[in-house]
Amino acid sequence: MTGADHASAIGQGERCLQGRQSRNRHEYWSLLGGCGDKVGDLGQFFTEQLLPGLLAVEHELLLFAAFWFVVSAIDEAAFDIGYLWLRLTGRLREPVIARDDETPELERRTALFVAAWREADVIGAMVAHALKAWPQERLALYVGCYVNDPETLAAAMKGAKGDPRVRIVVNERPGPTTKADCLNRLYAAMCRDEERSGMRFGTVVLHDAEDFVHPAALGLIDRNLREAAFVQLPVRPEPQAASPWVAGHYSDEFAESHAKSMVVRNAFGA
């Protein structure tokens, strides 16, 4: 092959390579153009078909939320108006319990259930205070502890100080279990005591381990059960310097609920 032929062959090869590169670039841009068309079609589908549907759903949800906001506002306003009317007409009067009548003899035997799991810091003081505040002989205090929580068991026994009205029930299932499970164990223990003594309990009171009882609460429950099947008394939250925001929220919520909402419900028989 002569030099001219060689140069011609090289030139033809370069032209072929350039031709292939040109075709590849054309195919590449054609592919991008196809992708762009697909993206454009997808955007058009979203804006023309999917977006209107989403906006319609949003509209319906806003209407639903607005309706229930209005209902809630009407409910709150009704309580406010009812409370104001009761106050202005002098019908908002609650009976006052004299100090001498705070701990009357109970008409029916009463069982106090306290479920305690890892409550060693509070259960002893709670039990001791309850026994002192409620000296009635027809009271029995059932404290539910767990076999794998000896600290709470020891604290409950220390708070009881050998008072025969206290029955400590040890759950043989390792804790924690549900509170309902613990309360069911206490109920079963109460039923066994009824069978042994031949005397039935007329009232069961549920109480939390960290709350202190009020001296007048037990007699108030016993007296109101003459006419009601269920009695609920408010728990007064105490201000806590270490947690002013949380404690303040509880104080505000409980004050409104028990001093206004429940009073209005009771006045209207709701």
C-alpha cells in the first residue's frame, strides 16, 4: 500500500468514526428527547388529572375538619353559657361537708384497690396516709404487688404497719403486666375473702399509688352510691416547682373540668 492509499484509508476510517459518533449523538439526543416527552407527559398528567383530585380531597378534608372545629366550639360555648346561667340564677350550689362529718361509718363494706409496680417511692406513704385518713372499720385496702418487685412489696408492708384492714396480694406472674391484670388479681382475692367471711363488699374503689386520699372522699362515695351506680371524685393536682409547665397544665385542665364541666353536666343530668 502506497502512502497515498494509506492516508486515504485513514481518512475514510476517520470519516466512518465521525459518522458513527454523529449517529450516536443523534440517538442520544433523540433518547433524551423521548425522556423529556415522557417527563412532560407525566407532568401534564399530574397537573391535569392527578392534581385536581388531590385538591378535591384536600377541600373535603378541610370541610370535615372545619365542621368538627365548629361543633367543638359550640360545645365549649354551651358549657360556658350553662355555667354562667347557673351561677347568675344561684343554682350553682354544692353542699359543704363539715369537718366532723368527713369520716362517717360506712353503710357498705368497701374495698380499695391499688395496683403497684415499681412504686416503692410512693406506695408506703400512700398506704399509711389512707389508713390514717380513713379510719372506718368496714374498709379493706388491697395492694397488688409483684413477685419480682420486692422493694414495692416491702414499702407497702412498711406503710401498712400491721393494720388488719390491709391485704397485700402478690402477683406470681413477674411484672410488669397490665394494670387490668393486677386489678383482676385483687378482685379475685376479694372474692376469696368474701367466701371465707360470708360477707360481701358493696363498693370497690380504684386508686393510684401516687395519689393521696382526702378524708371526706370515702364517706362521700358511700353516701352518693345510694342513688348512683358509679361515683368519680376529682383529683387535685398540686403545683410543682420543678415542673411548672406540666403541673400548671394539669392544674388548669383539672380545675376547668371539675369546677365547670362536671358541675354543668351534673346540674343538667348529663
